[in-house]
Amino acid sequence: MNSIVVNGLRFHYPAQAEPTLDIGQLEIARGERVFLYGPSGSGKSTLLSVLAGIHRPQSGTVAIEDIDITALTARQRDHFRAHHIGYIFQQFNLLPYLDCIHNVALACEFSKVRRQRLQQRNISPEDEAARLLNQLGISHEMHSRRASELSVGQQQRVAAARALIGSPELIIADEPTSALDADSRLSFLKLLFAECERAGSTLLFVSHDAELAGQFDRSLSLSALNQSAEA
């Protein structure tokens, strides 16, 4: 069973002569941990935004959990993303005036599906937020701190907890470790892997740092993917 299936994907920005993305085929199995790499400006973040339904390709199909999101309206794609995709943005996108707990629990405010998953386990969003924060290295005494008071590494962990809450089927991570040193990157990856395995989530992790590739089930070069459509 596949979590992601892409066929004939072409995407270009307005007034752009050549497409940023030209991918013949891409399949990622459910529960797989995949590392996607490529140089800066190669279109990694663009591909993630297309897979998340933020941007819509000019041609081709993108199926996430057996749903062709290219056939959905923008509003439908927003709802689908909220319910089924946890997104760790490169800049984290935390609300600076909210504390750690409420930044994480906010994902459940936008998704009844995630709330229901927690309700089935008799867990409140706040309790699950606290558990995830603890697991990802944010101690209890820091849970009430505003996001604006956190270090970059701490904000990264809060953003990861927000993506994970409610066990979305797909976790997309856009260069979340770029500001961390080597030891901190590996530590964060181990924690992220453990939570994805616990939830049964697929992980698509993007970075320009190819040294991380060995930690994943499979690594993919975006340059090779783009060339595959032309082969």
C-alpha cells in the first residue's frame, strides 16, 4: 500500500520558461521513511508544497493515501492537509504569542479527524501535546513558555510535535534540522523516527545534507526524479 503516488507531474511558476518539477513517477510506501535531497533552489520545497496540496500542478496526478488531491478544490485540499498531513515547515511557523502546549494542540483545532483519534484513546489534545513535547526533548517546565522565548532548536521540536499530534498518515519535514549541529540532528531524527513508528506515519524528510541519508529507509535525489520524466 502506498502513501504517495505521483504520475506525470509538471509544475512551473508564472512566467517561468522551464518547469521547476517534471517528475514521471514517484511512489512512497505507507510507513516508509524517505530522505529527499538536492541543492538549494532545486525545487525540494516546491515538491513538498505540491504533495501537501498547497500548490496545484499544471498537469499530472498526486495521490496521497489513495486520494487524488489534484482533483480537489483549494478548500478541499486545505481540509485534507489538516486531517492527514503533518507539516514541519522550514521556518517552523509557530504562533509566537502562544505557549508550547497550545502551539502543538492547535493542529487539533483545525482537524476533527485528529481530535477524534485522540478521543478514541481518551486523551485530550493538551495531554498529548505534553507527551509529545516531553518525548521530543521539551521538558515540562518549558511547556508554558511562549514560542518567541524558545531557542531555534526548541522551536523545531515544538513544530515537530504539532505535526505529529493526532497521528496524521503523512509527515512532511522541510529542512527542519538545518540550524542544528551534527549531534543534535541525529538526536532529533531518532526521536522523530520513534514517534512516526508509534503512529504508523509515513515520513518524507527533505534536506540538502546528504550525510543524513543513511538514517532513512530510502534516499531520493530530486535531480534524478526530474530527469526520470525525460528519460
